[in-house]
Amino acid sequence: MAVGDGDVRVIHGCMSGTSCDGIDVAAVAIEGHGWSMRPRFLAGASLPYDEAMPGLAARVRSALRQEPTTAGALAGLAHDLAHAHVKAMQELGRTTAAPTAIAMHGQTLYHAPPVSMQLCAPWPVADAFGVPVFHDLRGADLAAGGQGAPLTPTSDFIMYAGTSPTAVINLGGFANATVLPPRGSDPAAVRGFDVCLCNQLLDELARTRLGQPCDWDGRAAMAGTVDGAASDAVMGVLSAQAGSGRSLGTADESVASAASLLGHLSPLDACASAVSAIARTIVTVLGRHEVHGLVLAGGGVLNRALETALRQGLPGGTPPAATAWPPAYREAAAMAVLAALAQDGVAPGLPAVTGRHARAGRCCTTIGP
């Protein structure tokens, strides 16, 4: 069935994560409905915040760090984030079909359940594209007593489930994991959880120790030497996060304190030691589950030092699972799948993952003109 047929939904998903570096957008064709839907990746695009608007990344990081601000400044940030999303989707629209709906996660600025804020004004997006905009995807889960995160295990089941148990590790601002049963199983068997700081810590080290926005390709970490004691100290912070049994959020952004544990090391050794701590924490957590395939996604996949450490550390050398989803656009595509499920009456969060009670709304929808 071709894109453009009446029975195929084309949904553009948008994700701006806690790394605060920009917006990823993905176009997904959805064939079928509910748990039996068949999604297909069409195209993706990324727009750094500072390309969308000079200084936007710093404003987002300031708000994320809970620095004092005004209602007017926060409202202005919501407005500017909306127009950044519009620019990102306009770029996506140059290479793919127009959307029948848009799913917009928004920029997480505060998350301490039951209170959470994913900032981005939906109406400028609806006005620009004239289609329904699904937003505030966490709200229904929070209202139903859940943690509001992680939501992607719901879409992971549709996107990645295979013939054997598979783990999906997202290397974003925080690392989170999904453990999937084989395709055809009850979705209630899906497990998902946040693990620990990931790119937030690595990018902080890159900004403060390397003078660049990130450790490009993990080159600094690969050139450094792991300091065992310092890496163990950071791993203590990360392991406490992994053992908290809840979704991670604003109170867990101990980036400065974790980075300070590496302050006595050279920049290269600090990067290498942080990568080691993150990888070992993820490997320890995943080792408690039986999995036969591994999917790595998120911006951290581009850090070759982190990717190598994870693949070498996983029990039995867990092989990568075959997937048609580009790792950089996994979360943006997931938002599109979650919106399609919401259209079909399936709430974004799974009770066994987020802890919500069985009854929950779908998500808020803004209808375009």
C-alpha cells in the first residue's frame, strides 16, 4: 500500500530531549490499527536549537536547570520552541509526504511525578500545518497515577519486537531501556525503565572540559584512559539512579556533582571514565534480564566509545537486532507511533511500565484550522 492511500496515515513525530541540543523529526507511515499496526520509517531531519534561533539552546538549558525566570520569559520560550518545531518539520517536508497528524513531545523542563512540564506551544504548529497536533503525551499517564515515563516501551513493542526477547537501549540525556517479549506476546509483558544520566553528563564534560558541544564520535573518550576509582565514584551516583525504581527527572539531574568527581582528571581521561561508568551501569541493569538481541538508539549511539563499551560488556555479546529504524530518529518515530495508537484508543503508557492504573485518557489533541 503506497503513501497517499486513504488507509495509510502519515504522522510526523517530534522529539526534543533532555540533552537540549535540538529537535529530531521523523515521518512515519502507519498501516493498520491498534497493536497490529505496521509502521514504516519514511524520512527524518534534525535541527539544532541555535540554528533555529540563536541562543535558544542556552535558554532551554537555563530553564531545565530551574534557574529563576519570569512567566513572560517562559511563555516566550514556549512560543519560540513551537516555531523551531515548525522549521524542523518544514525541512522534513522537503523530502516526504505531508502529515495527516503531528505528534509533539515538547521540551522536558521539569519532571517530578505527578508534576511534569514538556514545553512547546501547540497552536503555532497546528496553524502552520492545518492538521491535528497530539501533545502532552505524558499527561494522561500522570493523571492516572503513573510516572508519565518512559512512554517509548509502548511504541518499541510495535517497532522492534522480534522472534526472541530483545532489549532496546536509548542513549539520550538519560539512558532508558525496554525489554521486549517476542512479537505476538501480550503487551503487558513489556518492561521498561529509566537507568541513569547519559548524554547530559557526557555533553557537560564536552562543554566544560573540551570546549565543544559534544564529544564528536567519542574521539576524546577513545583517546583517554579510564581512571578506575573516579569511574567507580561516578558509577555510584548512576547506580543509585538505576535502583530508584521510578522515572528520572528534574531531581536526578546531578550533572555538576557527577562531573565534579572527574574534575581532577585530564579532559580525555574524564570523558573515558564517564563513558565507562555509564556503560557499566547499563550493562549491570540489563544483565538482570534475559535478552537475545540488542537495539541501540539515541544520540549516544554516535559516541563510538560508549557503543563499543556496551556491546563488549553485555552478557554473551548480545547481538544487534536487525531494524529498519535509524537510531537517531527512534524517539521521534516513537512519538508518531504513540499518536497513531492514541487515535486508535490506546493510551501512551503501559501500566506495567509507568505504574498507572488501567483506566487512562489518550493524550491532548489540538485541531488545526
